[in-house]
Amino acid sequence: MATPLGNLGDITLRAVDILKQADLIACEDTRHARRLLDHYGIRTPTLAVHEHNEREAGEKLVARLRQGQSVALISDAGTPAVSDPGARVVAAVQAAGFPVVPLPGANAAIAALSASGLADEHFLFVGFLPPKPGPRRTQIAALAAVPAALVFYEAPHRVEETVADLVALLEPGRELVVARELTKLFEQIVRLPLAEAPAWFAADDNRRRGEFVLIVSAPPPRTGLDDEAERVLKLLLAELPVKQAAKLAAAITGQGRNALYQRALELKDL
């Protein structure tokens, strides 16, 4: 179930009831969870389930379920198994034949998107990029052409490096939304041109503090066809009529059929 990102009021009534009724609460950090549980007067026993013991803990939780007990699963903040531990536990419980019931609530990515002001129709949740520069840049480059806003999580000690890589590898006309410390005392949400982001971070040390959601707006619409679509279309036109070549090229390359058809007509007239 989802728990607050920071503000303890951001939890559903249903979640509070379930936490009180459960026989056991599986949580990422028992000390961190205790702050939330004490706030709501919840005395349910807890068991630590984190990235280093998730497989073993999953077996313990399945054993509890087989004894007829009920177990609630939470992470430190937000929704379990979304860039947080929990997925292996859920899989183990399902494999053992027990139902998994989601309790929706706080999620940093959705909260940031709702306050971003971006009007992109689609978004891709990426989560944390690789910490090492090489793999991180490779992944960013692979995402550059995705026709959707890109949503990342980032830690304070890496945020400037990640933003620098985004600037270097993505189109400068894209926008960046920086959402840090969501729902907490020093919450800040800023939208600015991607190219200006490094200077924005450098201007104030406080801007590098906290937990971050970074959202990069979708790439600008393409004008014309890319080189691969052009190559495929030419090969097909050598063997097929214009309409059929355009339709097949669209299926192969993912490019728009109308644009391919217009280009096919141009190529036939050459």
C-alpha cells in the first residue's frame, strides 16, 4: 500500500484501517515506518523487507499467510515496487497462490507530473538511471527519441551529473521540470528550459538537496522522415506500388503512413 512521501496526512483512510487490522506490516525500514505508525496510533508488529533481504523476507511472509495471517506491505515513502523494494515479495505471494490487493495513494512521479504544467499526451516512467556515467549516458541516448515526457528519480549527490547528461544528449528545446522534496517543508517545483538547468542548480546549493523527480518534456515533433525510414521506403518502392510501399514502410519503421505516402509520391516523380 502507498504511504506518504513526507506529509503524514497524505495517507488514505483505508490504508490506516488496514495497517491497524493487519497481523504484520512488512516495511522497508522499521524505524522509519514507526514514525508513521506512531502518528496514527498503530501498534501492529513490523518486519524489515528491503533490497538486501527481499527474497528471504518474501518466504517468511508467505509462511505467515499460510498460517492465516494478514500482511500489509509498505515502503519508506510512496508506492512499494515502484523504484522501491516490493516486487519480489508480490511475486512470491502470487506464486504461492495468495491474492495481492493494491491500496493506491501517494506516488512521487504522478504527484510531480500533476504539477508539472507539461501538456504531453504520454509519459515514460524511467525511475533511477544507472549511477555510473557510461551506462547512464547510454540509457539517456536510447530514450532521446521516445515520443513522451521522461520521468526520472534522482538522488541529491547525482542530480547535477544527471542533468548535465540530459542537457548534452537531448534536444536543447525541451523543458525540464525539477520537483524536489515533494510534500515536505522545502518542496520546490520549477519548470525551465533544459539548457538552463545546470546554471539553475549552480546558483544555489539548496537546490541540490532532497529527493528529486526530474521530468523532461517530449521531443519536438519530427519534420520529415529519418534516414532509416527513407532507406526502407526506397527499397520497397523498387518492388511495390506507392500505396503498398508506404503502408509496409509504416509498419516496419513506425513512421506515419501519410508522411511516407507523400514522400513515396515525391520519390516516384524523381
